[in-house]
Amino acid sequence: MRFRALSRFLVACAVGSLFIPVAKADSLFTGSQTGKCCFDVNLHQVDTNNMEVTVSLTDGAQYFVSSGSGNHPGFAFNLSGDPTISVTSISSPWTLSSVNLSSVATNGPGMGTFDYFIDNPGSGASAHNDGPLVFNIFDAAGISYSDFVANASGYYFVADIMDAAGTTGTSGINTPGSTPAVPEPSSLALLGTGILAAAGAVRRRVFQS
């Protein structure tokens, strides 16, 4: 009886594996930063028109802040062609009123102009927070990982942060994102074939015994 139950289980797994949708790996931007250290940016493709962005402090960075005079956005980014987008579902304490959908030249160590930016709540470190900053970008024309590009100064993202020593300033990411490999449909089919073969072996053993 146990062999029959195992056989049925293996067959169910094999059939199920053939219908599992192929996951789309996230794209992660991290490392090679200039300025205060550090943060990373994870992009998650929700669907063709929506990208979820998660900005997390790393390596001893403590808070998102709003330091200095002029434009020190809490977070800024670029999209190829500067498309018309909307930002939704932003995490607290940020609000949608903090989002600016026009280009801005940021102060800091020569990090250039960015297409879009999000102000950190409050001035200086008075309204600091440890994040993460999470929001969704909607583009009716479609959005993908390759749309996130570097500006003329070579930076994909910039954030205004406080480091472990309590000093504040901007930090920029100038390294392209990495996208982990995910199983191809052919790999999943091969997995299903292997499971079916195992199920067949179990069934043969049952009938022989």
C-alpha cells in the first residue's frame, strides 16, 4: 500500500511540475557605491506594467535622511526615455506627496541629474527612518528591468542616508543590476519526466512483489 501511495504521489508531482508557471527572477542593484555606505535596490516584476521597488539599507547604514541644502532626495532613480509613470503603494512614513516625477540635479559628490525622486519626510535627520522604502511603478506602455538605466554621471540610483558613525550624505549605485537564473520551462519538463520515470519504477516494483 505504501508503494502505491508513493507512486500516486510521484505521478501527481510530475504532472504538477509541468504546469508550474516559470518564476521571473528579481533584479538586484548593489555594491560599487560612492559616498555614504550603503543601500541596495531590488526590482520585482509584478506584471508587464508594474514594477515593485524595494530600497534597503545595508552594511551599517542606519537611516534614510534629508541632509544638506538644495536637492538631497531620500531616493532617486532613472528610467530610459523618461516615460510618464505613476507611483503607488508607497511604504510609511513616505507618502505619495513625497514623490516627484520630474528630473532633478542632486547635490552630493557629482552624482548628476535623475529622472524621478522621492523626498525623505522631514528635514535633516529629524524624521529619519530605517526603511525599507517600498513602492510600485506603473507604466501603461510597459516596464522591465532594462528600463532602469544610469544617468550621464553613471549612477542608477542615489539615496540620502546616515551611516553607522552618525554622519549623513548621499550615496550612489553605479553598478548594473544582477538577475539570478530561474528554471526554464524545458528544465521543469525534464524534472517532470524524471519524476514520472521514478513513479514507473515504483509501480513495476509493486506489480513484481
